Amino acid sequence: MIAASSRAAPWHCIAALAVFALTASMAAGCRRKHVPVDAVPRLDYPACRECAACTDGGSAEPEAIVAAGHLRSGPTSFERFVSERFELRHTACGYTFRARQEWPLAVSDVEVRYDDLLRPIWAWKRMTIPGSSRDDGNADIRRYELRTGDVFITHRDDRGVTSFERLLPGGRLPVGEGARVGAVVAPGRGMLTAWLWRARLPVGGSLRELVLDFREAVESLEEATLMREPDRFEPSLGKTLRVYTFYGRETVFADDHDVVIGDLAGMRPSDSLSTPEPPPLPSYGAPDPEHTP
């Protein structure tokens, strides 16, 4: 029996090692890229002096709305009652994007600041819960600092607890040393307009960049490819649209000026739909990107 046990032991060890190796491999693939830190760089709210084009001390106040949209879920949308309004403003020191996406389970208010070349330098998101009995709507607020090269997150959760993190690149594609964020993906589709404008892709063209995606509760930072597909006629809108795919799986439609006007999942311009606009959801106070969190 002793001999039999000694012969069996190696197989049990091999099996155990195999399970351990598989578990370790899975853990490595799923490893969180959020590194807790004691503090993050606290730079001022983005202003004109931080832009290379602003040497005259001009104001950072918005000058003109250069793109805007109001999108809603159409009859083929999987998620119903989604409504999004966005605008991209050209300022004296770059661009400012603001958006609000409403759906019955959450409301997201977003602001992203870009330099004069449409490279993102700072971002902010507030998520509130419709139906909350609290004055702040159980607000979860996050600020993303991109001006230092790294991505730092300041997060104040719905309990009022503030934490700090450094977000490291992950994903399946390798990220070059010193790569900086080239695009931001936020709740809604309008945000992709800024990426399209900077890319200026011909049909069949593509661009691979480091992308900060904060649509979900856990942010990601990874290399992603934006590709322009052949234009297509969209029956629901009665015209030919530009078609772009990112992450190799998500598709949006844009007009002749590369302003996003819908997606393959069913989002459409509000004025193209016959269904009524969903009633507005509570705002829980105006967004305050400059002073929160």
C-alpha cells in the first residue's frame, strides 16, 4: 500500500500543479489594473494656460458649439428609454465635451477637456441613481487626470469616501512605453465624435490608440483600434452614413461631418423617431466638474 501511495502521489501533485497554473494564469489575465495610491497629482481645473496654442492669456470659456446631438433608443434597441444629449465646444484653448445620458437605472453626466489637437487631457463623470431619496442621488463621482502622462483617478463613492488610484494599461494588445491616452470612451455615443475628428480616417483606414474607457464601474485602459468601414445606406434614416467600428465589435454611424448620430444597436437621432421622448429624470443638482470630487 505504501508503494501504491508513492506511485499515486506524483499524479496528484501534477494535477494540483496544473490546477494551480491554470488558476494563476486566469488570475493574471483578470488582474485589476487599478493601483491604490495615497495621493494623485492635484492640478487646477483645465484652463487656457495649459494649452500650447494659448499664449495670449485668453479665456478658457466656451466660444462656439461645433457639434451637438440628441440621441434616443429606437424601436430596435435592446435597451429602451435611453436618452443622450451632448455637445462639443471649441474654446480658446482646445475643446470641451459635455454629455448627459439618462436611462431608468442610472444617469451619467460627463465632461472631457481636450487640447487644441483633440487629445484628451482631463475627464470627469458623475453617476446618480434615479429614484434615490437622497439630495445627491447617491452620486458616484470620478475625476481622471491625464496631463501627467499617467492616468490618475480621484473617486468619491456614494458614501462620501474618497480614494485615489493609478490606472495601468491592460488588455490583449501591447502598449508602448510612454504611450499617452489618445481617446476617451464615456457613457453614450456622442463622445466618439471627438475621436473621429482627430482620426480623420478615409474609408478602410484605421487608427490604434491607447483608450480610456469609463463607461463601466471599473475603468479600462488599453490599446484599441478605430476603423472606418464602407459607407452604408441606413433605411431607418433614409440616407447614407459613415460607419466606424471600435474594439472590433462596436459600430456607430456618423454624418458627413463625422458627428455621431446613432449606432448599430439602435440609437438614433431623437427627431427621427416617432416615439415620445421619455420623461426627464432628476438632475440632483447641476454637475460641478471644477469642484468635485
